[in-house]
Amino acid sequence: MDLEKITPGTPAYRALCIAMLFAGLSTFALLYCTQPLLPHFSEAYGLSAEQSSLAVSLATGPMAFILLVAGMVSDRFGRRPLMIASLLLAALLTIVLGFLPDWPSLLAARLACGLALAGVPAVAMAYISEEVEDGAVGRAMGLYIAGSAVGGMSGRLLVSVVTEFFGWRSALALTGFVGLAIALVFWRILPHSRHFEVRRHSLAGYAAGFPRLFADKALPWLFLEAFLIMGAFISIYNYAGYRLLAPPYSLSQAEVGLIFLLYLLGSFSSAVTGHVSARLGPRKSLWLPLVLFLPGIALTGAGPLPLVIAGIALVTVAFFAAHSIASSWVGRRARSDRAQATACYLFFYYMGSSVLGSAGGYAWSHGGWSGVTVFSGALVALALLIAVRLYRVRPLAPPRPLGPAIPAD
């Protein structure tokens, strides 16, 4: 067996990078393709906003639980097979959405889709770390993350535009066929694992890392931070369509879909925040985007459409910046249990999307857009208080220092 790792400039490295870009794109396009359609589900099936939001929440919620154990499954059966199976199955389930007869069957398919998709984000980092030489891991992982951001945006945009002209059933089926094509390309070009070794973990041994994480002075608060900021962010995007499709704005579905182009600002803010956090440290920088998050939410409550769009843009920039800082801090803070720490962070992140995203629908149904802004603002205010508390958490000393000790967050 060739034990050399994949290096930049080789055909294998180019194929891996393209494959991981496609994996991120397809995963998040399929996961959030129903988000722009919540008003259409409400109309088609006579649902309230919170009931309609289950088309998103029933995918992200179960996915959160599977993320906790997907790493163990991939250790036994392999990274590449699990990712391929996940993308193929999720694409087929999304195609089926366009042909299902009623709301319960649509929800069942979305639940299954979320379970399937958990196999990609849970093992992508492990696959890249095993197969790519250390100095190039960051670039390959960056392409996966970029694909995730573009996929989340393009999936929502594609569905919105196709719905405008051909209806939501055709839009979902087309999204599934695109996802299927991407999955087949991924299967064809992703290099076979050359460094994977089968590992069998005992459930007790794997679970033993979780109590250590929750004994840390910062990590449990960072998990809660993910829950809160994702809940606020998803609530704004879930229910903005209800407001903008109705008078006085009366935008078309395609015009509402263009709002998701604001995700590009989120990709930019993540990159900029990475540099700021590297200089100041996450402990001193996490509160900054949260301070911007609050006026962004307030602006979405304004009357003029340009101010509403500006508010959503500010919310997007602030959310991606805060998520970038918090997730990187988890990786730095957790040392011996990083796999479990990442799983916990993602669990709370997606549970925020599921639980708080649906709770935001209750706020819309009973308080209109003012209810959504108060609900989201309260979540971010609590997140800001946690960030202030985390500022006072003593940084960990670096392991095995070779020179003068420099505290690390």
C-alpha cells in the first residue's frame, strides 16, 4: 500500500479538493432546500408557520443526534463509503419530495434526509486529515467549508427561482436531481482512502470524553452559544419570506430567494473574523459580532424594504463571524477529546436550528414580525452575556511548552 499522503499539485489532490467542494455544496443545498418554501407549505396544507417550519427542523434535529455517533460508525466502515452513501440517499429522498401526496409523508422524507446527511459533516474533516499532508489540510478543509456556504445559498436560491415558474414540487425534485448528479461525480472522483484503519470503539469509552468536556469552564458555554446564535439566525431567515411575500412588499418568490445571496457576505465575514480572532484571541473577539447582531435584528423591523434587507445583511455578517470564532475556540480549547467536542458543538448548533427555529414560528404566528425580532433579539442578548462571561474565563496554558508559557484560549 502506498502510504504517502496526498500533496498539493498532484491530480489526486485536485480531485479531492473538487470532491470536497461538491460535498459541502450538495449537503447544505439538500439540507436547507425547503426553507424558502415554508409559506408555500402553509398555503398548500393549511399550516401555521411553526408547523411549516418542521420541514426544516425535522431534518436538522435528527441530524444533530446522528452527528454524535457518526464518527464511530465511520471508524468501523470507512469515511469514503459513508460520505458517498449519505449524498446518494439524501439526493434520492429529495427527488421523492416532489411526488409525495401529503404533509406527513413529506415530513417523514425530510427526517430521513437529515439522518442521511449527517454522514458528511461528521466525517469530512477526519477523511481530509487522514489523507492529505498536514500543511495542505487547511486548504482542502477550506474548500469544503466554502462549498457548504455556497450550497446553503444556491440550494435556497435554486428552489426559489424554480418555484416561481414551475411550482415547489418541481423545484424540490430538480434540487434532488442536481444533488444526485453531484453525488455520482463525488463517488467517481474522490480518492480512495489509503490511510484509513478500521477502529472499533466501545460506546462507554467514547462516551467517557463527554463528562470531561462539560467539566471545562468554557466549552459548555460555547455549546450553548452555538444553540442560541443559530436559533436567532434561522428564525430571521425562516420567517422573512412570510413577511416579504405579503403586502406591503408583495415580493415574488424569486425576489425573496435573492435574499440568500447575502450568504456571500457571511463567507467574507468568516474569513475576516478569522484574522481578527487570530490576533486578539477568541476570548476577546467573540462579543464583537454579537454587538452587531442586535442592531441587525432591529433593522429588520423597519418599514422601508432597503432597511429590512440591510438588517438581514448585518444579521448574516454577525452570525457567520460569531459562529467562526466559537467553533474555532472549541477546537483550541478541547485537546484530548476534540472529536467529541466538535460533535457536541454541531449537536447544539443544529438543535438550535431545529428547536429554536420552530419556536420562532410560534413568535411569528402570535406576534408577527415584531414577535420574531423580540424572540431573536432575546436569544442574541443572552449569547452576548455568555460572551462577556467567557471573556473572564482563564485561558488554558499551552501543552508541553518549549519556551516561555503563552496562554492559549
